[in-house]
Amino acid sequence: MARGGLMATLGGLRLTTFIPPRAGEPIADYAARATGELMVRYLAQDADDTEPPA
């Protein structure tokens, strides 16, 4: 994901505001979960595209 895509996905929010850590969640677990959730949200931004890529 390019920086521009990340910034658009976050919409100006900090990552921990966009995807809050859970109470007592280890940092490594949060990093894995937040990365996955961020990628899903990034990909969902273009979910309404009906044309295949050129």
C-alpha cells in the first residue's frame, strides 16, 4: 500500500484511533490485527468498481 492509499484509508485519523487496540492486547497481536483490518478497509474502498483492471 502506498503512502497516499494509507492516508486516504485513515481519513486523517491516527491508526490507533481508526483501529483501537484492545485492552491488554500485546503489541505484536495489535500490529497483526490492525494490518489485516487496514488492508480489508483499503480494498473495500474500491468495492464498487465493476470494470476489471486494464
